[in-house]
Amino acid sequence: MSPLPFHTPHPPTATDAGAHLRRLRRQAGLSQLDLALLAGVSQRHLSCVETGRAKASPGTLHALLSALQVPLEHCNEVFLAAGYAPRYMASAADAPAMKMVHDAVEHILQANNPAPAIVIASNWDITAANASAGLLFAMASVATTSTSGLNLLDTLLRPGGLGDHLVNADEIRAIAWQRAAREAVSNPDLARLLQDLPVPPALAADTPMSPVVLTRVRTAEGELRFLSTFTTFGMPQDITVASLRIEHLVPADSETWQVMTAAYQRVIRNAEI
């Protein structure tokens, strides 16, 4: 486990950190008063920090960045710009300290069967999946030998992938693109990926809105409908851990539950033979 190799082209100043904070606050659509209230600091002090008239303490920086929900790797950039050491490290995936994380992820994936679940990295790579996720891809006739190793954005947006088998493909593609575009602001790898993917058409202004968005998959067994929810690690102190999220595709009706349960039970029976 070692610090990330961050470099600055010139000695950091308070103005550098303030400019970072001002840009992040504006990207979040917050006023100085909004952010000050969320972080528990005075608006006057925040204004002085943003303009470089005052230097924020590490604790104040942490409060402001936490209120803005800034990714940990970007937090390190702000700490460096303020003249402090990087606060967060990035463990190698095979580091001994990561074993408990991998064990927890594996338990969550297996416990989610017969509902599909996948682990997504910060660039939307699928790094792990349960058996039910593979079954769903197979039932949708998506040509892949394994769900692990796929990129979720790529298979949703590029022709020939999972997106072609969605009943509401336009809706899911537009939502995925919007989310990825927001994340790409502080993720250069994801920004480069988006440049290579086709931009989906924006949803029409008069598109009916629903409290939740269903992922509706066209399969040989009929249309399967899923609610999407995410699991992340609470209070992560490591960039690698913070970048992981587990997407759960929860069957949204009894028919989908029945199809997924029957398919998973067939897998279990075949494994016992």
C-alpha cells in the first residue's frame, strides 16, 4: 500500500485549493451558503478560502469535500493544492488488507441469487458478477463468455450489446450516459471511454416520468423487469474500496422472480449432478 503518485507543477498556494473548491461547489449546483451549512463552517470563512484570503485546515477541507461528496482521489488533489499530504491511499486489488473487502463482496453477490448482481469499478468495468447475472445475459442472448471483464457502459451504449435487448433502451441509455458524464468530470479514464462511445439521443421533454426506472430486458422467456439499487462501502478510507459499487437488479414483479428462480435452480441442480 503506497501513496498515489500525485505531482504539482508549482508550489501549492491557498488560492489553488480555493479554486478547486469553488469549481466543485459550482458543479454541485450549491451556493456558498448552501455548502457552508452542509459542512458546518461559516459562509464568510468559505468565501475567504475560495478566494485565497484564508487557508482551510485539514479538518475544514475534509468537511467541505465530504459535503460535496467528492471522490477520494480528487480529495487528494485538493489537499495537495492546499499544501497538505495526500489523505487517502489506493490499495492494490491483491493487497492482504483487501481480502475482507473481497470476502464481503463475494458474500453479497452470492446472497443476491437468484437476483442478478454485478460489481462495477469507477470506469464502469464489471469486475465480478453472480451466477444470476450470467443467466440474465444468456437469456437476453447477449454474446459473451463471461459478464466479468465487460464494461457496463460499453454493452449498454454500443450496438450489439445488452442495450439492444432492452425494451426501454432509449431511457436506460440516456440515464446511464447522464450519470457517467457527471462522474467523468473527476475521472479521466471514464472521460476517455465516453469519447469512444456513441452518444444516445436525449429523452424528449414530454417523456412520462416515473418514481423509479425499470430495466426491462427482452428475453426468450418474455420481458423481465428489474429495479436497480446500489451497495457501496460506508465511510471508505481507501480509493480502491471507495470506487467499488455493487448493482443489484431486483425483480420488479412475480413473473420475473419466477423466471430467475427457475433458471438459478436449474444451475444448482446441474452443479450437483
